[in-house]
Amino acid sequence: MQTQNRFLDDLARVATGAAGAFTGMRGEVESRLRDQFERILGRMNLVRREEFEAVKAMAAKARAAQEALEKRLAALEAKTGVKKPAARRATKR
């Protein structure tokens, strides 16, 4: 749509060009921020989600095995009549 006022036409073209430039600038800023965050996170010595889940599963399995062994030991102690020794305090090495 063209108006009779040339000034308004020029202003509309400038606004359209500025909007396009801002869109391009936004993409560039997002790209640079993403790169910077990736660099920062790369230096932070973080654990990946898959590694965390694997260690979490190993810990759960070890805990279940420890609880099963505790029950088994309690049953053997009850069967043999041996009293359970007093709990020892953890010592620092």
C-alpha cells in the first residue's frame, strides 16, 4: 500500500529494515550466548546425566546387597546364639 506522503513510505521502509536487522542481531546474540555457556559448562567438571544415573543405579544395588547381607547375618547370629557386638564408632583415617 502506497501513501501520498513520501516521508511515511521512507519511515515504513526504515522500520522494516530495522526489524530485519534486529531479528538477525537476536540470532547472533543467542548464538554467542549459547557458545559462551557451553564453554563455561565445559570448564566446570560436571557429570553427564547418563553417568549420574549409572552411578545412582550402582549405589542402589550396593545398598540392597548390604541390607540383604545384614538380614542374613542377623539370622545367622540368631541361629547360633551369638550376640551382636556393640556398634563401633567410625574412625578417621
